[in-house]
Amino acid sequence: MPYEFHDTAHIDKRARERGFTVDQAMLTINEPASILKTPVRKGNHGGFIWLFSHVFGSNILVVVAEVKGNECWIITGYWEEQR
């Protein structure tokens, strides 16, 4: 199920700072390798904050986003090395 993304201006800045693209962040959310839903945390829009991960080459992009139904607000993202 593709998400409807809201207010992506913040993630534009964060993506540039951390070396990923907004498209990579959206792909990570729409086609995750894994989703971490614990600990349960509520977001500012009434949804829950989840961590999505997706492998790009030898690194894993982790995207933190608030999800409510099919709506999504990307909070931040960062790279992790594969183990």
C-alpha cells in the first residue's frame, strides 16, 4: 500500500545532510526490508512512530516516520552499515 506523504520539506534538508535522497526515504517506507514498531510511540499527528529499513548497496537506510492509516510524515533518516 503506497503511503500519502505529508510535509517533506524537513526531510529534504536532513537527506542532504546525511547523504540520501527523499526518493530513497519514500522507497524505504513503501518497500521496507523490515519495520520496527516497538517501543510503541505516538506521533504529533495521532499516528505511531515506526522505523523502516531498506538495503541500498552495502548500507541500510533507516527512516523514522509517523504513520496513521495510509498517511505518512517522515521525521528523519540515517545510514547503518550492514553486518
